[in-house]
Amino acid sequence: MTDLFSKFDALIAERQALLDTGVRDPFAIVMDEVKSPTLAIIQGKPTILLGTYNYMGMTFDPDVVAAGKKALDDFGSGTTGSRVLNGTYQGHKECEEALKEFYGTEHAMVFSTGYQANLGMISTIAGKGDYIILDADSHASIYDGCALGNAEVVRFRHNSVEDLDKRLGRLPVDALKLVVLEGVYSMLGDIAPLPAMVAAVRKHPNCMILVDEAHGMGFFGPNGRGVYEELGVEKDIDFVVGTFSKSVGTVGGFCVSNHPKFEVLRLVCRPYVFTASLPPSVVATAATSIRKLMHAGEKRAHLWKNSKRLHAGLREMGFTLGTETAQSAIIAVMLPDQEAAVRMWQGLLELGVYVNMARPPATPAGTFLLRCSLCAEHSDEQVGDILDRFRAAGKAVGCIA
């Protein structure tokens, strides 16, 4: 008998075969306790967290936590409404003011998640008869934003300036176009060549550029705005989308822009209009964190030190990594197949290090990897422990000699 779930039978069988070998499910980890941005208890064992996006370690910042507690006392647990109805509290406007100050823009719009920010912005800005041009390795939320809208979608090869230019050149000159890029690509941790891409886009008429800085906000650029600031193309970007669930340390999403008509989006963007707004405690923690990230130069420097040290150490051991050098706070350890990836993942977990195991469709077809996400709060000692445990696990499961 078949039903609507039959399409998943091959995946169900693959997962069961994997679990039958005796390994733990990499996608079913429970954090029993979280002690700090870098340490948790998993099944009773102290475990170094190397698989979160807590890049700047803001989740336990005393000022951030205090702001959330105060808002919970003052405004209650939730808004029970959309931003355009009863769901805009003082804290939501304060959070948008913090974003405008952080990014130096005229407009900021807060969404309930980063996923919704991409979903809403992309599906609303580009409509029927328009074109969306995106990197083939774009995040699922970007693809889903394209699917929700009515624009024609054109993909170009990952990080290929030449292919971007060529595909733009094939489109009707008079058509309106939205080019969607990402500062940091979340699987391999590589960054986009934004100056060359912007130059290629500006050769063609009627183009606007949206950059997703979900994984760049906080530690790229002198003000922590992202890769587009680091690489000096701020004046050429029309929209910046981001999330609070990485460097900011809570949950939510946003878009900032200087477009003079931006505010109309509050009336026409369906993922903004037709969902409940963030709880007051969440926007309070986000606003406090964002304002502290403006002055986090020392934390940014320490995070970069951590990333470069881990990348160099893993390469020296013989691991294959997703980038030649440390390009971001994400370091991808490439494995030949799913079995090797899961065995290495479990070996690390048993030694007290948690990382993410990634497989298709989150990664390109045939690509299996362990994704390490470093934090500004990882101490020098913890980074040393991580390297020691990678060496031990890698040798135990035969990934390195």
C-alpha cells in the first residue's frame, strides 16, 4: 500500500540501515544542560560545543539575559498577534532602531525568523515577469522564497562571477532583476567574491542586489556588519538580510535597506503580515545584543584567531577541509561517504566534542562533511582540546593516519 509518505521510503530505509550499525542518530541530539556558549551536558557528559552558530557567544551575556528577563516581566510572554495588528510593542521598534544604528541604514524590518526574512523579501520584491538570479548553492530559505513568488528563477554556478555575468547577459534588457548572494556559505564556510560580483551585476540594467549576511554578521567588517562591509561594497547593496539566531544569540530575522519605498513592505510582505510577532523578551535580548556587537572588536579578533588555529591544525593532521584557508568561523571537514562521516561524528561525540554532520540535500550531491562552528568564547585551552580530540577520533576511525 502506498500513501503520501511513500516518497520518503528510500530515506527511511537508509536511515534505519545506518542506525542498525549501532551508531547514534546525528540528527537527534538532546542538550540536557547548556552551561555556556561553548559547553553543554549531553547524556551526562560535559561536551565542547563546536556545532552551534553562537559565533559571538552572546547567549549568556549578562546584559542580554537581563534585558530578556525585564521584558518578560514588563510585557509578558508573547504578543499573540501580527506586527500589523496588535503585535508591535515598544521592544520591536527598539530592535529595529538598533538594527538601523548597527547597519547605518534608513530602514529595518524585523521578521519572526531568518528563514521568514528571506521567504518574505524575495517573494515580495520580485514578482511575475521579473527575474531572480541566485547562486546554485543558496540556502533553502532563498530557494523557498523563489518558490513562494512568481518570478523567473535563474541559477549560476557557485561563486562564479563569469557565469553570473553570462546569465545576466541572456536576460531581457528591460526586465527587472533581483540578484541574491550570500556573504558566507554555511556548509563549506567559503565567502562570496562580492566586489567582482557587484561589478558584474552593475554592467547590466535594472538589477538590484540582496545579500544574506546570516553567517557574516558580527565578525566581518570593522563594524561587524558582514562580508559586504569587509569587502567594501556597502554602497552597492540594496538589501541586507540577516538573522538573530547566529551572532546575535537569540531567534528572529531582519532586512535593512535605504530604499525610499521600503516601508510599503510592511503591508504587502505575506510572511511578515500573516504571522505572530516575536515575543517581547526575544526582541529585547536581540536589541541589547546588537548594540553590544557594535563594540565587539576584541571578540571578533579572538574568533578569527580561533578559526585560523583550528583550520591550520586540522590541515596539518591530514584532514581534507572545505576551504584552503580559514575564510569564516565555519570549518568544513570533508569525508568520503556517509558512513565515514557518521563514524567520525560519533567518535568526536564520545570524546566530548559536538559538531554538525551534514549530508545531501543540505550539501551538494555526494558531499558529506562535519561542520565546525567556532565561537568567540572558545578559550585557547578548548581549541587545543578540540584539536587533540580530532586527532584521536580521526585515527580511531581511520580518517587520518
